[in-house]
Amino acid sequence: MTGTALARRRTGVDVVVGVLLVLAALYVFGNVVLATKLSVVVLGWTGLFSGVAMVVGTLVRARSGASWSLAVGGVVLAVLGLFLLRSPVVGALTLTLVAGALLLTTGLTRIFAAVGVPEARGLLLVSGLISAALGLFVLLNLATATFTLLGLLVGAQTLLDGVTLLAAGRLRPTQPSAAEP
């Protein structure tokens, strides 16, 4: 039986891209306010273009029974994109408020779930306490977090992507050896 398996391998390109991602993350950490503003603008344009594409796609397929709820969702997404583009500060505030609420809710859920899962109680309790504390910190410092949280999250994600690429590479298809059944 011939087939391909996935194996994690690191190549020279992975190392170069990983180093570039780590350097980009360091730059983002140095300019979190700019990264926050750019994140909101990118989200705004993405929402606007995606919403328009959803509406156009629905109108093109209108005779074939396209869902009108998709068109309404497209209009809502386009309007949200316009709001983010018209007022990036309010958009950043809203996204920060949502992120803080999600962190707090996730933390509380993990804390309560720890009671019912004895084999993972410690891990759930610790991660829940950390998430809840982060959520409270964001929500209680909303004015400061608005201009920095999204940039910090983008920087952290970029750093983690770079370090992961440096350490482990990417999954690539490989041919199984002849000795394997």
C-alpha cells in the first residue's frame, strides 16, 4: 500500500522565516500602539471586503436558491468593517472589551470545570485563574489596554509562530519506508 505520511521537518527556509518572524515580533512589541491600530484597520478592510463578497455572491446565486441570511450577514459584516475603518479607536476599544470578557469567561469556566474533572483539576484551576486574572486586568484597565492589548497579542502570536518554526519546522508529506507494513 502506497501512501504519504506527515512528518515534521525543519529546512533552511523554515529557519530563515522563523528568524524573520521573531524579529518582526520584537518590532511589534516595540510598537504595540501602531500594531493595534494596524490590526484594527486590517480587520476593518477584511470585514468590508468579505461582507461585500458575501452580498455579491448571494446576489449572483439568487436564482439558484441562495440563502438570504448570507446576504444579511454580509451586510452586517460590511457595516462592521466600515465602523472599524471610520473609528479605529472605538473599534480597538470594542475588540479589547470583547477580548477581556472572553478571557474572564474562559477563566471562570475552567475554574468551575476543575471541580468535575479530578484528573486535570490542577491544570484547569491554574489556567483558569490565569485567564480570569488576565480578563480582570484587561477589563479594569480598559483605557490602557485599548491601545496595547491587540498589539501585544499580535506580537505574542508572531513570536510563538517564529519560535515554533525554528524549533520544529513544518509538517511535510513523506513517503513511508519500504520496511513499514
